[in-house]
Amino acid sequence: MAKYKLEYIWLDGYEPVPNLRSKTTIKDFDSFPTLEQLPMWNFDGSSTQQAEGGSSDCLLKPVAVFPDTTRKNGALVMCEVLMPDGSPHASNSRATILDDPGAWFGFEQEYFLMHNKRPLGFPDEGYPGPQGPYYTGVGYNQVGDIARQIVEEHLDLCLDAGINHEGINAEVAKGQWEFQIFGKGSKSAADQMWVARYILARLCEKYDVDVEWHCKPIKGDWNGSGMHCNFSTAFMRDTGGKEYFEKLMGAFDKYKNEHIAVYGPDNHLRLTGLHETQSIDKFNYGVANRGASIRIPHSFVNSGYKGYLEDRRPNSQGDPYKIASRILQTVATVPAA
């Protein structure tokens, strides 16, 4: 038997954006534990805006487990928050996602790395040169000093954990980066995204750097940060068709306000119609159009309107659980026939 350090991770009750929380318990296992072996745990919800002090216990239900190579015998345990009776807590957005094993999601997480409230690579006062050379850039003047070291270390830690990263790159604004995560099933990609965010935030502690998830931390002529969501269902991939696609886009237009409501706070600062966005009060779609609400890949049209679509409206601070939940709710209103 070995003693394993289990880092239980959950989302607190803060609005409009939950914070990641975590704490460690030590348990004995013969080998790396499976999800089924992990016990329920609890925490003081009165300290996380999830309970009153007089009845403060909330439950942690493990939903995914990943190796943590920063620790000897370490594990990262993503959890849902439950009430003492076992029902989902009001803050538990994961519990609202429709169970669809045929759903696939890919999230493109953009973010800024900050030191002393300035993006890495920015001068102490004023601004660097305008956007242009920073996107996918190489070299000190393009990406700053320690940024790439952090990004590469984060990638390795996530791959060690079994998180399905699909790529990384420097983004359009200086100090801005992106990573992409894909998962099959309605909840897998969102689980992995929250753990990847946790790993990045914890990693940055030793570099005296913060991760800025806000969608528009730098005002002016600088790109905001999104979390574009690529999605498909088994019907979209296997059957699809132009008629179904047009009905689906009609549903996304009908429920555009409901989508914006859960796509991250302050999105009006980012969805302006500039910097590769559509205006927040409009809905449109277009082939390879990065200024559209929904971007249609060429492969989708060339395959007979089958495959995946990209919703470009979610922002970098959005809750991937809420985003996946809303997309599947809208898809469910269009008959797959």
C-alpha cells in the first residue's frame, strides 16, 4: 500500500465567475486510484459562498481523476458539489449538462499571463508595439521572457495528467496565449478544461505570475480573450445535411440571448464586431468567417453539411460546463431526423 496525495478540486459559489478551490486528503491505495475508489468528501461551504455558517457542510463527489506528476503519488480529483442530501448544489453547473455520449466538445482557451497587473512583455509604462507580430510569434520581442517556459511546462504537466491537449500557441495580443482541449462525451472536455486551468494557475505561483482569464483585460486596440467552442453530436457527424443545419442555426439565433447569458461576463467588451468577433446583439454564421457568431469549417460544407461547428462567442472566463449545457439544450430543440 502507498499513501496517495489526493487534491480534491471544485468550483465555489462566487458570481458571475466561480473560483477554483482545492484541498488535499491522504489515502492508502495499492496503485493509482480509479474514480470508483475515490471517497466522497466535504468542505466548509460557508467559506466559499455555498452554505450558511449554521449548516455549512457541502459534499464533494469525484467525477474525474488525473495523475499529478508535481507530487509523489499525487492525483488531481475534479469534483461536483452536492448538498448534504446528495442533490446537486445550486452552483453545480456540471449537473445541468444533458448526458449525450455522442457529443464532442473542443475548447480553445485564451488567456493573458500577468506580472504586477501588466501582461508579460509589456513595458512598465505605456504599451508595446501594435498587434501583428505577436500571434504565433517567436523570439524575445514577440513573446517576452518567461512566458514560453510557463506555457511549455503547463503543456507537459497536462499531458502527464492524461489531459487531451490538442495544441498551444502565442495569441494576437502580447502576453496572450491559448491552449486547446478536446473530449468525447458531453462533460469530458469541460472536466479537463477546469483541471487544466487549475494546473496553470498553480504552476504560475512559483513564477510570481497570475493568469488573467478576463475577456478584455487590456482596453483599446488589443484583442480580447475567447474560449471558442467546437462542438458536434453523432447526428451532426454521421447524418447532418443542409436542411438540418439551417434549422439548427435558426435555433441558435432564437436562443442567442440565452447563450450570451452563460458565455462569460463582460462579453460586451469583447463582442464588438471588431478583433475577429460579431457584435454581441447579433447572430450570424459563415464559412471560415472568424467575424461570425458561428464559424463553419470548409470541411463541414464539403462533407455535405456534416461534422463540427465553432461557436466563437464564449469568452475566456466562461464556465465550460455552462457553455456545453446551453449548446446541448439548443441542439435538443431541433429534431434529428
